[in-house]
Amino acid sequence: MGKHVAPPKNKHLKGREKQGRSLPDLRAQIKDILHKDLKDLGLEKMARRRHQRGFTAPEVLQIGASSVLMLLVWLIPTTGWLRVLTFAAAAIFAGLPIILDAAESLVNGELLESDVLMTLGAVAAFCIKEYPTAIFIMIIHRVALAVEAYALSEKQRYLEGIRSVLPDEACLETAEGTERTQPQNVNVGDIVIVSPGEKVPLDGVVTEGISALDTSPLTAETAPRTVAAGSIAVSGCINLTNTIKIRVMRPFEESTVYSALNMISTEGKKRSDTEKQAFGAARLITPLALLLGILLAVIPPLASGGGWTEWIRRGILFICLSCSLSLTASVPLAFLGGLGSAARWGIFANGGVSLEKLSRAETFVFEKTGAVTEGRFTVVDVVSEKMSEEELLFLAAAAESRSNHPIAQALRLACERELPEEDSILEIEELPGQGVSALIGGRHVAVGNSLILDDHEIEIKNPPRSGTVIYVLVDGIYVGHILLTDKVKEGAFDAIEGLRANGVTNTVMFTGDVRAVARSVAASLNFDMVKPELTPKAKISAVEYLMATKGSGTSLAFVCAGISDLPAMERADVGIAMGALRYGNALAEAEVSVMGDDIRRLPLALRISRSVRRTALNNILVSLAAKAALLLLGALGIVSIWFAMLCELIVLCYTVFLSLKTFNY
């Protein structure tokens, strides 16, 4: 990132610094995700220390030197106290960082921290004269911590890359000129100036200038988007050609780039069930193995009256296997890797919980407009019965003058006459699931779908041509209709088939269009089911029915564009917002946001989510199976501490390696 820019000393900015988080605080918030996993286990001190260990040159040299020293003192023929002292010195040299961290953990009441347990195991081994074993415990644990630290460093590297997308500063236009400040210090309504090569700092409306924006940091799409006066400019995009001025429409903490990056987290309520199970298993294993180890070292020799050394050795094995680094390191890493891989393709999932829900999706429901089709309507025919075609189109466009719906935009674009002033259009009323009505020039105009005709008990034949039909009524009398078409998205068929190839068993299309139009689109894309002529309430009811009838343990995903279908999307297990870059509100409501318009990203998102969950479950199974087998064999005296710890290290390396692969989809 660029350097931190201090807020300017300017009257215009007084008090702004307290309104938002400072940039260093944002960095700290993102960086804190690194150690949230350990904090959830109550090991906060360990969380702060782990990132200092790793495969650094000094650490590798110390581990290597410790191994050589262990072999030397083992081979040197010493006896008595000299032998004890040489092994003690070698053990302290090998495990000094572990011993110091264990002491700090004991002071802070972290009795089940891994350094404490390994130090306890080494001391116990030393007490029964298993001197090489004590040193070996320290060396292997340092190697394990280095592997865990490497996993944390990969998290940090990824999060640093994500953080670089955040805008550093904003060029604020003030009464005194321009000032550079942090985006958090800019208010809604302020004007910011964005020069070529700079990031758009906040969401806003372009007030001056024409330019091309590179949206790839958020959408992963290479084609630039042109913006001009009246266009929406989204934070995080890069200005390519000309200087533009933007009037801020949202504070920084509600901006698109901040909201999108805030979704990528594996902490708190955003954790998946699989992650929670991994942490739950780790919390259970540590005290249970420790308790069993103590009982194993004490009860059998008391019962038999001897064999203390052998049983204590078996108890030490339990203590050394009580830590579950392979669970706490690899499982969250897998989900973070999946979130990161998806984000690189312009797909932002709201934490591990959303990614896991998506992995279980077997039913996909699509809202036709904007999700399956481009959502850019074009007027292809105007049929009038009681007035000129120009007048009919004018009345329809005027009635829809305050609507942001794609159909309303198409009507206004097709109308060649200048629309009346807003204050001359009275009694505008939204008719849910039907259209709009308004009082224009003393005439009551209603514009909408066939349900408007049903309300007025009007029966007419549907137009023979395929497309979306908008009917126009004046004072309750049918005066004509307007036919619009909406192009099916490129790659839509491939996307639906791609979902099937990844295990989706049921694809459904919802639309408010008439049955003939809906069936034509659904048939061309090979949908399993189509639900035409649905009002917003009917869509909610249909989603609730599908939710009630879906298979146990599966999820239902609802894909829509814009905010008109958010109530239906909220009823689904997984709400997916298509083209979320254009709809800031969708980011807050959706479980998964596809920032661009490419519907072919959906099979990719599903494939990533299922691979991540499969990796996480595999890591849990391998970790628990290996630990259970080693504990059982150790209790029977079949395996040694050396063999058991080497196996644990191999399992840790294997699970971390698998999790790191999720970063590279």
C-alpha cells in the first residue's frame, strides 16, 4: 500500500478524524484475523507469539544445531552428573523459546497451551532418564510450530494482498482548494477528485468528466467500464483515462470495496460448522489426552506394584499427542484459501459459513431478469389502440419516470419526447408485482404486467411475438401495450450445465413474465422447472415451499440481481447477488456476491466451495484417525514417543499442504 497520509489541518476537515476508523486501525482489524483461530481456543498469548516463529534462517539453524547437539551428547561417553548436565544443556538449548513461552503462559493461566504441555512432557522424560527423548520432544515441537507459523504467514501474505485493494487516500475538494485525506474522513455529499491511475476512494455519482474504470480488482473482469456524469463510480476501481469528480453517496465503512473485503473473514459468526467442529475437537482432545496420560502413568503401576518407568513413558506419549495443531492450523486455512481464491475471481462469500452453505447447494433458483438475462431491456414494438404510438410510449415512460427498474429505464430511453417535470406527475404509486400508476395531465395512467389487466377485469389476447409485455391503461381503459426484449446472458446455458456437472440436481427459474415468454427462455437453457407470472409475494412463497421440500443436509441457493428480490433471497439458505458491483445494498444482504455479470462464475464458486469443504473434512478425518491410532498403540506400548511425534508432524505437514492448495484455484 502507499504511505499513510495524515489528515490535513483544515477547517473543512475538523472533527472528521473521529467519524471513521483510521487506516492503521483497518490494517490492524484485517491483520487480527490471522490469530483469531488461536484466540478462539483461549490461547491469546500464543496467538501473539506464533507469527514470530517460522522457517526463518535463524530458526532453521537453531533446530539443526539442536539436532546435531543431541546426537553429540548422546554419542559422547559421559556418565553420572556430567551426562545429566550435558543432556540438560542440550535440552535447554533446543527448547529455550518453548520453555520461556511456557513460563509466560503459566503466568497468564494458559495451562493447556502447547508449549506448556511439551515442556511438561520433556521434563517428565528427563525425570525417567529418557534424556534424548526430552531433547527430541523439544526439537519436533519447534519444527511443528515452524510449520504452523508458515501456515500463518501464508494467511498474512494473502491478507496483505487483499488489503492492498483498499484505497489509501482521497483527494477532497474543499472551499480552500483540494486536500489529501483518508477515505474514512470524507462525508456523504462531499466531492472527491480522482486522477488517472488512482483508485476510486468511495462510492459515488460522477458529477464531472468522462473516463474508463478498471474494475478488475473487484470483478476480475478485464474489460473497462465507462463512466460519465450521472454514472455510479464504485470504490476500489482504478481510474484509467481522465480526471473525474465524484459526489460521495456512502460513507467509507458502507462502501463497496470495504463491504466486499469485510465479507472475507473466518471469525466469529462467519465460521463454518466444519471449522467449529475442528475447534471443538481440539478443545476436547487436549484436556482428555492430558488426563488419560496422567492416569495411564499412575494407575497401572499402582495396581501392579511396579513398572513405573514404562507406564510414565506411555503417559508422556499421551501428553505429547494432546495438542491438535493439524486441526487448528489446517481447517481455518482451507476456508480462508477458498475465500481468497473466490475473491480473485470476483466472488465474495460472507465468511466460511456461507462458503460451506454453498458447498451443500443442490437446488439453484434463478430470478430471470438480471441473473439469467442481461437485464437491459429494449423496446421492440409499440401497439396502440386509442392514441398514437408516440403518446402511448410517452405516458408509459412518464409513469415510470421515478423507477430504477430496467424496464422503466428502457421505456425512458425509447421515449423521444421530453418527459414532464416531476412535480407535474402526481399520485405515483408502486403496485407490488404489477407495475406503477400515476396521475399525468389529469389522466390516471397504469403501466404494468398482465395482473393490471386482471385487476380491471380486462381480457385481451397475448401478443404473438415473444418478449416482455407492458400493458398501458388510461382511466381504467386498455389503450395498448409495449413489447420489450431482454437478451439471455452469454454463457448462461454453459453455466446451468456446469452447475449440474458439479452436483446440482434441481434448477428453477422465477419470473414475473407471462408463461409463454418464461417457458421459451427456460426451455432454451434447459431448466428443470419454471415459475412464471410471479409477484414478489409469490416468489417468497415459492422459495419457502422449495426450502420445505429440499433434501436433508442440502442447501437451496437463490440467485438474483438488484435489490427488488432481496425478500425472497433472504428466505433461501444461500442468497447469491449477481452483478453486485452495481448494487451496494446487495452486498449487505447476500451470502455470496458475484461482483461482475458473468454467470459462468457460479459453477466456479460451487466448485471452490465443495473442494474447500472436502479438504477441511479430509483434514479433520486424517488428524483424528491418526491421533486415535497413535494413542491406542501408545497405550499398548507398541509405538514409541519418537515414532508418535514424527507421525504427528507428518500429519500436520500433510494437512497444511492440502489447505494451501485451496489458495490456487
